[in-house]
Amino acid sequence: MLVAVATKGDGQINQHFGHADSFAIYEVGASGACFIEQRLVEHYCQGGYGDEDKREAILRTLAGCSACFVARVGNGPAEKLAAAGIEAVSEYPYAAIEASLMAWFAKSRPVT
């Protein structure tokens, strides 16, 4: 499955959803997490309010992703992500990307 990560670099989930200029896309599965590509966006947060057109463009850019890992996300954007079938994951702020993705994958997809 594909997941998006809001990151400023350093191998961490260290970007707020509304401040992201890009999302790192990873493929996550039982064998691990692998970086696939970087998808560029215009950041949504406009100093206290969100630009709805930019948020919709971000949702289109993240199409095909099952989850979006962020350091923080507001309720409105989280609801819009959920409506688009993308889980907003903010339980791993400032943590290592690949370890967080695998911890989430193991928790979300228990082995039977």
C-alpha cells in the first residue's frame, strides 16, 4: 500500500499537514517500507485559515494513498482526508519515518 509522509527531511515525520510543500510517498508492506517518490503541493495553511482550493488539490495529489503521516493535522483536514479514504496518522510526530510506518502497519494490519 502507498502512504504519504509530511517531512522536512532528516528521516522524520516533522511537518504539519497544512505547512507541507511536498509529501514523501512510501510503499509499505510486510517486507518493509520503501520510498517511491516525492509529490509536490502548495501548502494549505494560510496564516490562521486554510485555502480550500489548495486542500482539494492536495487531496487529489495524495490519491492512491491509504494514509498520510503528519506531525500534526487539524480536525477539518483530517475529516477531508478520511472522506477521501486516506487515514490521517499523527501518532508518530518527529519520529523516524520507516520505523513509524512499520509500527503503524503492524498495528493496523495484524498478522492472522
